[in-house]
Amino acid sequence: MRLDGSCHCGAVRFSVDSPHPYPYQRCYCSICRKTAGGGGYAINLSGRAETLDVQGREHINVYRAVIDGETSTGERRFCRHCASALWVFDPQWPSLVHPFASAIDTPLPIPPERVHLMLDSKANWVEVDARENDQCFAVYPQESLAEWHQRLGLEEDSEPST
């Protein structure tokens, strides 16, 4: 599925191909919550890095979070004008890019179930809206984005797992 995205002010526009476009994984860690999750969580999708096409690249800044005293290799891209979170890229997985669902303008498919992760980091004011088939994890699930799509028969194409 081709995903088109943009920042709020329109300075940055991008597109990327995603065989895993379902916005099912809600991350409640403090990094996602503070950088992209106004509802207490953020949702990342998966895309093929080689298909990422960006207009307005000069308007993008990078934030690398500090985790347990170490600077993360993950590069969180955001618009330097309006601060919209755009995508995460990590050179440890150079074939992948993870756009934030909140930056995607293309209508996304509704997931049949969701995964709530990093619940041990959840802010106390956040209420988890876990439904009947949802899975909840204190930290990370074993199942990757690709494996979740494969298990449910929702994968459009093959891509390396993260």
C-alpha cells in the first residue's frame, strides 16, 4: 500500500510503500508519548526505506532519544516548523522506515485487533482501551509488525521483520 503523509504546516510531504499498513500497535513508552502521542501512545507503521520519497527535506530535524543513559540509534524525524512527528528510521534496520500513523494522510485500514505495548511505562492518566481480541504487554511483544500482519493474513507483500 502506498502511504502519503505530511506535517501539519505542509512544509514536509512524503510517501512510502508499506506492506504492513495496519495501525494496530499502540506504544505507551514515555518517548512515544512525549514526542508523538497526545493520547498517551503513538502508532508506528512499517515502510520500505528505499521507497521513501520526501519533499521539503530541508524542513526536517532529527531527535535521538536517550534510553538508560545511551543515545538511541533510532532517528525520530519531525518538522522543524510545526513539530509534527513524521517517521522513525534506525540504521540497525536500514531497509525499514516507520512512519507515525498520525502523519499519514492516506486512509488506513482498520485493524481487527490491536497490541498495547510498553504498558509498564504508561502515564497514570492514560486509560488503555483494550478490546476483546487485543493483546497487552508490559514491554515489547515477541511478534514483529511483519509477523502480526502475516498471522492475520493482512500482508500485502514480504518485508524483513523488525
